Amino acid sequence: MLVLSRKIDEALIIGNAEIRIVVLGIQGDQVKLGIEAPRHITVMREELFQAQQHNQMASLSVPPETLTDLTASNPKTPLRPQEKKPKSP
């Protein structure tokens, strides 16, 4: 792990100047960072990323027939895209 010290308004550059992280402010034990990155790069807080990974793993453990049973028991469940009714002329 690289450890750097930065002051307010100082920045870090990651990669080929593709990602820029700027220290915007420091209040007590909190540091406000500004992140400039191309739209194709996802930026999120680590705890949200971990929760997303956990949810994805949990969804893989659900047997497909369980989902079918849930859909059949709830008539208000929207149709899947491949099951949409064709529009009448």
C-alpha cells in the first residue's frame, strides 16, 4: 500500500492522468475527497461495493425454480422483457 500525505486542494493522479483525486476538506476525522474519472470507470464507497458483491453472491444461491414460484404467486409481478405482450396495431 502506498501512503501519501496531502493538504487541502492537493491532488493525486492515478494511471495516465485518467483519475484525479483531490482533497477538498478535512473536518475532525473526516476527509472530503473529490474524484474525477471517466464515466466508464465505476467509483463507489467500499462498503457499498462489498454489499453489492454480497448480494450478487446471495442471488446466485437461489434456485431458479424458487424465482418462478415467487412470480407465479404474485400476479402484480411485471412481465420479463422476453415475455412482454406485443402491442396491438
